Amino acid sequence: MSTSDALPPAPRTHRVVQWATGTLGRSVIRGVLDRPDMTLAGAWVHTPAKVGVDAGTLAGRDPVGVIATNDVRDVLDLDADCVVYAPTPALDRYAELDLICSLLSSGKNLISTNGYVYPQAHGPQFVDELRQACKRGGVSVHGTGFSSGFMTDVLPLAMTRLSRRITHVFIRESTDLSRLPSWQMLHHTLGFGKDEEAYRRLLRPGRTAMRALFAESLHLIAAGLGVDLDEIDMDVEYRLARADLATAAGPIPRGTVAAARWTFSGIAAGRPVITVEVVHKANAAQLSDEWGGPGYSLRVDGHPPVTLTAGEGWVADPISAGASHVLNSIPVVCAAPPGIRTHLDLPVVGGRMRV
């Protein structure tokens, strides 16, 4: 057979490990199973009841022969190209750094759905340890996320291309969580359904986690605009439910925390230059219109000024959107040179059209 008659090489198949199988992780698994260029190589789970269960079953699909484990060594020993890291948001990035570096050092690219969109925000020591681990494994680390990670990072940077002499960037996202099925996220992470005393106790570590997460977004935007931030101010307000509220994850009793607004301001030259406002409501339809209704708004103060507003439902399924952001990043991250890869230097393409 002549060279011209030879079959084209088979497309590259990326072997993917899903780390944690919450709502987002299960969506990633389904996405991997549906893509011809990806194979599910493993699944790490936090809940003991999930250990030994087929990952396909956990994701609501037929068994695929990949058995879930909670042993880190099992994942480190796997032959895989990429770990999709989607655990509960970390309260302290340094606390999980050894784990992240171990996964990278084992020769697996790592894409995080929460954080790592701009690790430089955590200082030179944090960055150096990540870079050394990437070098040892010959791989890259990248944070995708959705909010933060796209809504408060990639989209604002794209919109600023339409303006010049920019003086301020304002981003606001208000989310109705009534259809979120995760009690872990709603109650344990966000603190909804807790009384004021319990919520205030949660705020102490919660402030640290939220600052670490959204500081990355602000520093990423600042870097994209050529600005050095002097500091980041943070404020949080919360409101109590005036009646029992219904959510897909469970009821929010009257008198417990049902809404919160986090405001992050990046300061340069003595004034705010980037502001991110994040509003969470347990059930927007049953709460007041204070802090605005569900949706997204972006304002770039410059010449010319640019404004984008979108109501609830402009992204019909944020969980699937977040999973898609990961899936579309996997081939690019796996092909990238070893190191820290942010949204500023990865040309991630969109999903593929089926015809």
C-alpha cells in the first residue's frame, strides 16, 4: 500500500480523571463519555459510599468499567493525561498545594474548576511550587471555572477590547440558587439555612476562601489591562428569610440566612479600578428585589463606555456550562508547554458543532 493510500492517524484521545463527583463533577464525566476525543481513566470520590461504585453509574449513565476510589495513590498511579479537579471550594489554597503538586509531578495536567485561574495572586512562593511541580511532571496547571473563571474573568477581558482609556470595570452577577440540587454547596459552603450565629462562624473561614478565589479574578483582569493592584477590599452583607423558602436542595427556614452579597474592589493609585459584586439568593422569586434580580451585568467605564446586561436564563444551565468550559480546555492544556497556563495565554476554542 502506498503512502498516499495510508489511513489518516486516529485522533488523539485524552485520558481524563475526574477528581470529585459532585454536581459539576458528574456533568464533566457525562461530557467526557460523550466526546470521541476523550476517555474516562479514573474517578476520585470524597464520600465513602461512592467508593467502589462505577463512575458511569455515579454520573447517571450505564457502567463504563471505571471504579471510583478515594485513595490518592490510585490516581497518582493511573496512566492519564489530565485530572479535572472539582472538589468543594478550598478554604486555604496552601492547604491543598501539596496534593496539587503531587498530581502534577505524577505527569498529569490539571484543570481546576475552582481557583487557579491566576495563581500569581497568591504570591511568588505559591507560584514557584506550582512551576516546579509542572516541570517535574512535564505538564500544565490551568483554572477554568465559571464564576469565577469566566463570568468575572474572561468575559470582562473580552469586553474591554471595545474600549480605551479605561478607568473602571464593574462586574455584577446575581444567582438564583432555588434550582441548585446540592445541599453541600447551598448550606455547608454558602451557609444558607443557618441561623445568624452559625453563619457568622462560617464567615470567618469563608472570608478567607472567597478572598482567595475572587482575588485571582481581579488580579487576572488587572494583568490583562496592564495594571498592578495595591490591595483588594472585601465586604459582605447577608439577609434572612422572612418566610420558609423552597429550593431543590432542601427548605430554607424562616429567620435563617437566605441571601448574601459579596463585593470585591481592586485598588490602584488610591481608588477602585475593578469591582466584582457577587449576589447569591436561595430563592429569588420569594425574596425581595434588593440587590437586583438574577442576571449579569458588566460595565466598562472608558472611551467609549461599554455595557452588557443579561437577565436570568441567558446561560440556561450554569453547571453544564462550567463543565463545557473544562472539556473545551482539555485538548489545549494537554498540548501546551509545561507551566502555569492562565486565560491570558491559552486560546481555548469552543464546543464542536454536530451536523
